[in-house]
Amino acid sequence: MRALLRALLAVVGVLGLVMVAAVIYVTTFFDPNDLKPRLIQVVRDQSGLELALEGPLSWSFYPRLGVSVSEAEAWLPEQALEEAPFVAFSQAEVSLAFTPLLRGMIAIEGLTLDGMRLNLERDAEGRGNWETLLERLDGEEAAERVLAPAAAGLAPGDAGMAVALNIASVQLRDGRVSFEDRQQALHLYAEALQVTGTQVNPSRAFPLRGGFTLRTYPEDHQAQDAPLYTSEVGFDGRVRLGLGDGRYQLENASLTTRTELAELEGHRQRVDLSLAELVAEPALGRYRAEGGRLELGLSHPELGKTELPLSFAFVADADLGAQEVMLRELQLEGPDGLRLSGNLTASELFEAPQYTGQVSLAPLSLRPWLSRFDVLPETRDDNVFTDVALTSPLRGDPSRLELTNLTLVLDGATFTGRLGGQLDGSALGFDLQGDRFDLDRYLPAETVPEAQAALPGVAPAHAEDDEAGALSLEWLQGLDLDGQLSLGQLEAFALELDEVRLVLAGEGQRHRLERLEARLYDGTLEASGGLDQRETPVRWSLTPRLERVRVAPVYEALLEETSPLRGRLNLEGELTTRGDRIERWPNHLNGRLALDIEDGAMLDVNVSRQMCELVATLEGEQSQRQWSDETRFERAQAGLVIRDGVVHNEDLDIAVPGIVLGGQGELNLVTRRFDYAARAHFVDTADAACSVNPRLERVPLPVRCVGSLDEASGDWCRFDRQAFRDAVAGLVRDEAADRVSREVERRLDDATQGLEERLGEGAGEELRDTLRGLFD
């Protein structure tokens, strides 16, 4: 842009100087027909432009001397004359103050350029058609070359007339600039270009103001196509050209724009830039901006009826020779308490750009901002994201940002460490340490009313149909993930974990929980898992391992009911499920689990008491023992197989002193209903709860448990009388068969004794074995 402005100023300057030379020549020789060839030759020699003057030349003598040129066109040296001219204008006029001429000085009273048309182009390699002209023009030296021939023609000798470059008024009216950028595939039109300057002087600051309408089109647009966007641009300030020392300066400058995008008709974007001072030294590649402030007004249908105001203050220094830019005293402010401050230094601008700096976000609520941009997630707690603040050094390059020593406060939780990633969202890495975090507050809200969830079939049907509360997973697709998180405390899925260590990795559509380690209710938790989005619905996997975890708090946290068990749980297995909704996970849960409970007991039920009282009843006695309200067991083991949310078990093994309990059944995790058949056997042990007839040791005592986890546990299980009667009947049949077998044996012994006497010893035994085989 700087080169483009230089080109524009150079063209205007050369044309102005040519007009000065024209005035001098006209006022000396009064022959406009002789002036045209001279003007054409001067422009050709000094700039390389090929000038065509189609309109008449005219001049005035009093009260000021002036000359005007109409219908002028100029082509670049490499242009064919059949092409559109590089620059053209409808009329140019230069007037000289009369009084200074009497003192031997040339003072330009006014310079006016009407209807200028400038055609700029940049090819696919990034070279502009104006660059050839810039190479021919060299600021002050070029001005001297232009003025010298004209001044020399006025007065022979050494001096000539002095030229005072103090133009009382410069006006550019109704200009039009066309810029075709093949590198960016854009075509820009600046129309209704107006520029006004007063007391224009190369050594002192002078006021300058202007404005134009900018329309932007795609490169291959048609004449009837609507522009991509239209901007009204205005400029006002004081300018010091610094032609002598090469130091250009803007003071109290302001640039205003009002932009309307084609797809957002009726919504205008406001950008206002103000600068207390801007100093440019192009020859040295140095630039400095003081007191910069950028005021933005963003308008969009999704942002509401009023615009979103933002304010950005800065101080900037640039040294292009050192390839360095520094932005200091940065301050971004906006509604809802937004205050972001910091500084930034960019280096190696033209080779391998990179930056370092510092950023600080004052405490604010993110909820209005997330809601404003329609990215506020549905959470169980409406008070999350209400207290957010951060501070950190930063570094990166045009594609990557890294917060190297982050301190982040999120709703009372504090995180420190490193956080970084690709700006296009393709990579994320972190190594963070936190004091505590409640994940449940950020999970999607429950969508099934509690009363309805207890009804069989309602919860799964609702979960399948209702898409509210789905986890947002699209951002993970294509993401390279490498992260570690350590937390002092974590609450997740109602469980309280301590000393948490989390390691994540992944790429593309597959992401992995490499390791999860934590203390869980006086035990340990280890897990690994994964997320595979290549499948639809998405597939989750988990390999958990628990050691000596207290059962009661886990049960109460997950089911929100008083636990019927206590003890230390050991568990390992493999699980998979599908879906992007937590409520839907039980529907598709599959896998296996192996568990055992140490130092355990069943609460609010005493199996030993019930069985011993049953035995006493069968034997016509009463139990006189005092019993506890729980059943302690020596071991409790089970293997679980899960198919589509239904847990199956066939190998329950619980050992109570003097009793062994086994069973089989199933639990539906979706409906929370279960049906389980348990069988208790008396065994002869030293610590048996009661003495039992040996015959009863052969009889299983069945218990049937049917119900729902939402019901009181005391109503779950009952003695299965029918199964007990069947078992007793089986025992009777077995004993009857045993008595028959013994009677047959006795008779065989009597019958074969006489046979042995007649046939010899051993014959009776052989016959007896043969007959026994018939009865076995």
C-alpha cells in the first residue's frame, strides 16, 4: 500500500510540476501550440510516460496566472497505445500567484485535477505495473530534473527564478482508481475520489482531507455483478511530506470506513482509525505510530439489532531493515466487561515471521460473548463461564500460537502451564496443572425428567429422539492432539477423584485417552480409552482398572441412592459404546468386567440370620442368637458380560461364614430394572453361623431379586419358595434312588453267596458286578 501511495503521489507531483513548467512557458512565450510537444517530451524524459494531450490548452493572466489542460492521457513505457491508459484526467489546472512573480519567485496558488482515472495492476507474481514508474521517479531529485528545464528557459544565466513549493490549494475531484490484483484474484474500484489540501508545503505540516467509495469484486466478475463489499472511506489530518529529509509525518489523523457486505445487506461495519502521530522514514524502513486507536462497530443479524462496539488502542514501532515490528500498550475493550491488554513483538518478517509478547484478560463473564456468537453450550450449571481470567507470555508464528506460562482462572478453578495450537484448529497441545475442577457443571443438562426416566422404555426412546444436549465433537475431527493435565481434585460423573493425571493424544478422526490415573475413594483408578469418529455413530472405548475402591460412595454417587453394600472394589475390563449423547451411552454399552469385593458386607440384610432361621423352622426349633443388621462376606466375585446395555452374570460367588452364595441374572442399565436368581448353600466350616443337618447342606436355598434400582433395596429380594420346593423334591428323589440301590445291593449279596459255593470262588463277584451295571 505504501508503494501504491508513493506511485499516486508521484504521478500527481509530476503532473503538478509539468503544469508549473507549462505556466512558466506559457507566460513567457504565449504559444500553446509550441507548448504541447515540449510538455510531452518533458513527461517522456522524466517519467517514461507517453503523454497524449487531446484537449485544448488555456490560460489566464489576472488576478493570477494559470494554465489548464483538458483530456490528457498517459501510457506506461511497455504499454501499447491501444490499451486503456495508465492515467488520464478530464482537466488539470495550475494557477500562480501574480505578486510573487514581481519579486522573481514562482508561487503556486492552486492545483486542481478533475476526473482522474488511474489503472493499477498486479500480476500473479506480485509485481505491480506502477513499479517501473517508481524506478524512474526519485522524489526530490526527480522534481529538480522536471523544474530545471522550465526555469532555465526563463532567464539565461546561472540562477533563473526561485520556485516556492507552497501551494495554497490542491484539489483532486471526482477521481477513479482501478486496481486489478491477479495474485489475490480481486478487482478493486475507488470511485468519487476527492482529495483537498491547503498550504501544501514539502517542509511543513499542512491539512489534508479526502474520501472515496471502494467497491470490491472477484477477478472474473461481470459488469452487472454486485460487489463483494462496498466501503465509504474518509481521511482527515495534517501531513508533512519531508521531501528534503525523507521523513513523512501524519498528525491528528483519522481514517473512517463504513462497509456493507453483499451477503449482509442493511448491516454496515464501522472501522475508525485515529493516530496522534505517524512518522514514516521509507528510506530507512522505519515507522512509528503514537496514540493509535481503532474503533470497530460490527453488525450482523446473529449479533442482534445493535452493532457490537470494540475499541483497540496501541503504540507501534516498525524497523523493516531489522525485520521487526513492536506493538506496545495494547488494549482491547468491549461490552460486558471485555478488557484484553498486552504487547507483541514480531521479528524476521520477510523470512520466517515469528512473534513474542504478553497477554492479560481481566476477569469477565464469557456467557454473553458465547451467547452472542451462538456457541454457548448447554450445561447443567447456568453459572459456568461467569468468572474467566488469564495472563501469560505468548509466542508463535502466522500459523501457530502458544501461551508459554499460562495462568487461567475458570469459575474458581486455577490452571497453570502451557497451552498452544495451530490457528486453523488442526493441532492442540497442552501441559496444565490445576487445583480442582468440577466437570459435571459443564456437561450437557439432563433432558429426561426424573419421573419419566423410571418408566421402562421412556428413557431410551427419549434419548434416541431428542438431539438437545449432544456433545459437540466436530471440532475434534482432523485435530492433532497432544495434552497432559494434572488436577488436585476432579468431580466427574458425580465421582470425586484426587491426584488426577490425564494424558491425551490423537490425530485425524481418532483420539485416545492414553492414561488416566487417580485416587478414587481411598483406592486407585487407572484407565485408557479412545474415540473413533470414523464410524457413525461415533465409537467410544474404555479399559478401566480399579483397586481397593470403597464401594458405598461410588454407588451413592452414581445412583444417588444409599448403597446396599460396603467393601473394597477391585475391577478390570473392557467397554465400548456409541453416540454423542451421554444419556445414550447405556443403550449401546458392550463389553466385559471382572470384579471382586474385599472386606465387604451387604447392608440392611443378614443372609446368615435368614438361612439359620429357615433351618430352625425346618427342624422345628427357634433361633435364639442375636444377629447384626448386615451380612459380612469373605469374598464376592463376579464376571459381567454387557450386551447393548444389559449386564449379564452367571458366575456370582459370595462366601459368607458357613454359607456360599451363587447366582445368575441380568440388569438393564437403560430401564434400571433387574432380575437375579441367587442360590445359597450351607457348608461345614468352623465359623458357620449355625449348625446344619448334613442333609440340608445338599439343598440350595434360593433367593429371587427382582425390581428396579430406583426402588428401595429392602423390597428387592424374597425367598424363592417354588425353587426351594423343587430342590427338596429333587433331594427326596435322590435319597429314594439311593435306598433302592442299597436294597438291590443287599439282595445281590445274598443271591450270589450261594452261587459261589456251587461254582467256585469269584464267580459270584463277577455276576454281581454285571448286575450292578444294569442298575447304575
